[in-house]
Amino acid sequence: MYHNRLKQFPEEFLFGAATSAFQVEGAVDVDGRGIAVHDIQPKKKGITDFSVASDHYHHYQEDIALMKELGLKAYRLSLSWVRIMPDGKTINPAGIDFYKKLLDEVTANGMEPIVTIYHFEYPQALVDRYGGWASREAIDDFERFAEVLFENFGDKVKYWLTINEQDHLLKIPSRLGISEEIEGKDYLKLAEQMNYHMCVATARVIKLCHELLPHAKIGPVINPMYAIPNSNRPEDTLAAMEFNELSTYYITELHCRGRFAPLHWKYMEDRDILPEIESEDMELMRNNTPDFLGMNYYLNQTVAANKKEQFSYHEKTVFIQEEPGIYEITTNDNITQTDWGWNICPEGMKLAIMDFYNRYQLPILVTENGLGAYDVLENNQVEDDYRIEYIHNHLSQIKDCLGLGYPVLGYCAWSFIDLVSGREGMDKRYGFVYVNRDNEELKDMRRIKKKSFYWYQTIINERGESL
């Protein structure tokens, strides 16, 4: 709606940027780090693995100095489970020491660390031991890992994030160490059980955080791909609503209300994929809700009603193209796309922020948002105007939300520095800082500030006045 816009973002707004340990650190065989599930997964031909990544492990002081130069108010990072507890259970003092030095460097340079407890990097030893998240034992191990983090770093960290992109994890089973051979109903049932265990584990960790660190704030990280209807037909509007329920709200209803959404329950019941539930778990979730919601937003979807009269046992992929009898994803001529076919819809971020706040009355912290592209280094420069346009338009939507009275705590662009994309290696770059390497050759690993670095520096300095 038309309204008087804010002149600037509030003084306390956290302008930040983000990375994750497994995509940026490298040093996989250094100082006792264990084996994570992604370490043993087959890689696409021509795509690098994560063994060196951006070598942040050995460059963290240089990188944090660049963060300070950029003017970041916050740095979102994750702590590697297998660096701290190589077998998922036993503490590695070298891992604790590394992250103490890293966090001290962040705070000494005037930034608020925002720490993700679990960002895709799951210990292979726990999968070998009992199947990972398929077992209730995973709940205890996740709680213990969080306890180690709270005890060692609780004096340095105010904002904690529990599990990054839970829905995303469930749709890429290799990231959970789950065999790709499990298909159809068998996988859907397993996925619902793992989802339930993650929600219970999240509630346990929220409870523990509030007990051990009463000054801290904690919440999960969701990744809505907020759907809009393909047409003005009522059935397409219903399909969009049902997509949103089955792609994100099915998780947040458990996190924020300690209940199964009716539509999600019926979906599971009709397909005979209900998880095993314990009544005390539901009470735990009802009584231990998040302080805020972390939100990763990259794209939206446009959906139409799907008229097929059958139940689906969908292919395991992030972007499920259709659910027979519910929805199908369609193209939208009004929305442009990235080089990887991701819709660019800044308004979708505003829709998501408003809708999640209206439903749960929890502040939103945008924990990831950015543009992956084939950046080209020419004459020691990267002219990434496309990234500037993308982030400008999304920040403008956040400024609108703040002006309308919606509480947004901060914005962490993905990513601070080029890192290894989960599936596209070094081809798909997101950073404000270019790392001089590619999939085949490490080169000199120089850090080179892109055009977007200087643009974001200006935006932070003026608190978004020009947006």
C-alpha cells in the first residue's frame, strides 16, 4: 500500500553478510576435523569439492578485516559440528580454540556474530552409528552439540540459529547421509519422521538456550519460496496457499505453535506417512517457541491447481515441480530469472515477511539473500551491477516492511565472500569479495573487492537512505 516511507533504516538494524563453515573454511584435514556427510558424496564432473573452499580457516583475520572495511554490523556464520566434535560426540579442543579466536576477531572488529548451530554439516559418524536424523538418538546428540557451543561461546554470541533450511535438507537426502535408493512412500515417511525429530530437537535447544543464556535470542532458519497464484482463478489461489503450507508452514507450525497444521496432517494421513509422535514432545514444542524467525529468501514460485486425482510420492528435489491433486509450478512472464533459473521477485520477500509475522508475531531476521552469477574478473575488477540491482531491490522491500511496522532485525546478504556453492562449485558466485580460484585451480586465492562491495559499504554507511 502507499505509505510514508522511512528515510533511513533504524540505528539498531543489523546490516550484515553470511557464510557457512563447510562452504568457506576448507582445511578439512586440519586440526582433527572429522568427516561430514558431504565429504563423501560424489561430486559433479568439473565441480570442486569443499576441501579447500575459500580457505577461510587460514585467511579468517584477513577476511574479517575486509568485513570491517565493508562496514558490517553483523556476521552470520556457522560452526562446524565435525570440527568441534569430529565423531559427533567427543569434543576436539582444537576446534573449540579455532572458533574462540574467530569469534573474538569478529567482536573485536565491532560486529555482532550471528551463529548457526547446524548448517548442513552433519557428522558421518552419527549416520553410521544409528542413521542420523532418522533416529530419536539424533535429538540428544544435537542438544549436546548445542550445549557445548553455549558453554564455550555463550559469552560471545547474542543471536543463535538452530537448523538452517530444514525443508531444504529433507528434499536433498544426501545432505542427511540418506541413501538415494529410498524412494516414493518409503522416503516420504522417513522424511516426515526426520522432520519431526528436527522440530523436537529445535525445541530442546531453544529451552536449553533460554536456561543457560537468558540474554540470548534463538530461532530456526526457514527458506520460504513464497507462492503466488498463476491466475485469478480461485483454485489457483488455493493451490498457492497449499504450496506455502506444504513447503514451509508445516515446519513453522511445529516450531512456533507446537502443533501439526491441519492440511499437513491430512496430507500425511492420506499417504500413510505419519511419524511416530510422543505426547511430551508436543508439550515441549508448545512451551519452547523461538524468539525470532531467521529467513533465507532467494526466489518465489508461481503455482496453478493440479487436477490429477492421485496421491504423489514425489521425486526428492528442492523444487518439486508438482504434487498431483494439489499444485504444479508454472512460469511467470512478469518475473525474470537468474542464470540458474531462479525467479527474481523482491516482492516475494515482502509477502513472506508480512505473512510470517502476521501468523506468528515473531520478529524476522533475514539470514540469507543474494544473487548467484558467473562473475568475471577483468583488469582486477568485477563489475557485478546485476548483484547490486538484486540486493538493492530486496533491501528496498525490507525498508517498506519496516515503514509499515513489521519488525525486521537485520539483513545478512549471501554471501560476504565467494564460496563453494552447494551444487555448482565455484561457478556460482555470490560474494561481495571475489576469491581468485576456480573449480580446477586454486591460483593465488587473492581477495578482490567487487563493485558491489563498495555499493553495500555506501548503503550501510547511509543506513539505506538512497533505497
